[in-house]
Amino acid sequence: MRVTAEIALASIDTGNSDRDAHTRSAELLDVEKRPTMTFRSTRVSGEGEDWTMAGI
């Protein structure tokens, strides 16, 4: 099993508007230039309600 998820970086909400603005800024994620991030799993394991994903 493989998982791919695309995340809209502007949607990041940590509950702290100052931290969110800094995280989205060019100093960190630079959402103006890179609006999305893609996660691709390299391994998925588990059973029932206990699952773990590793990836890039």
C-alpha cells in the first residue's frame, strides 16, 4: 500500500496567527513560491486502528 497526500501550505493553522504567518513566509515554507507540499509514503504498516507511515 502507498499513500500520497498533497497539502495546501497556506492552510497550515497552528492556533497562533503570528507563528502561522512566519511558517508561511519566505523564511520557512515560502508558500508564495511553493503553495503545496506532497507526501509520498515509502512504507505503510499496521492493523486495526494502529497504523504507521514512513515517507518523503
